[in-house]
Amino acid sequence: MSSCLFCAVVAGDEQAAVVTRTEGAVAFLDYRPLFKGHTLVVPEAHIETLASMPPPMVEPFFRLVQEVSRAVVTALGAEGSFVAMNNTVSQSVPHLHAHVVPRTKGDGLRGFFWPRLRYDEGEMAQYALRLSGALAPADGHTGS
């Protein structure tokens, strides 16, 4: 997509601090990091959301996310990482991307960035059932 910033980074038309490239995915530093080393992993192809990613592309994409999450620990001395992705809502660039953020205890990042809720009595089971039904494969096995 010609107007997509991340497609331009992938093509080399937009400057970025590229960390690595693999078959089908590119990792580069976020220009507005939560912490230094905050990396974005994007598929080479223009895909807007995780739900629209073709199944054969999922494994190589998440393999790179996993490798980058290890690298922030090894290379930066982080104690762990925070891995997150938005789909449509709060997605500042409409191109699928995973944030891999190095973390250390006491770094100031607290919990999630949104308010937390509680389920009413029985509501949790209802939500689980609704989601399970939406995930049921063609053979009817739900995994529960």
C-alpha cells in the first residue's frame, strides 16, 4: 500500500532503525518508544489486523516477535518484555504490528493502559461460552 508508513519502512523508502528482517517480517525500533529498545515487528505484506492475516503467515510473524522478545532481554539487560498489539482501535498505523517493549522491575509501566473491570456473578462463564462457540472449529471440538 503506497500510503502506508510501515510498507514504506519495509520497502526501504522510509528511514527506520531496522533490527532484523526475516522471511515475511521486519523488526525496527519505535521512533517514540515507551523504553529504549521498544521494537515494532511488522509483516512485510500490508495486513491491517491479526484477524486478516493469512494462516501461513502467522507462525513466521510470531516467531520473529518471540525472537525479539528474547533479544531485548539478552541485548539490553531487561528482566522481561511486554508484547502487545492493537487491532483497529488505537492502531496509529493501519498495518499489523506487535510492540515488544523491554521491561525491568520498577520501570514505571504499571499494568495495562486502560481501566480494569469485574464480571458480575455468572457473567464470566457466559463470556467464556460465547467466545468458545465463536472459536469452535468445523469438527465441533472446542478444546474445553
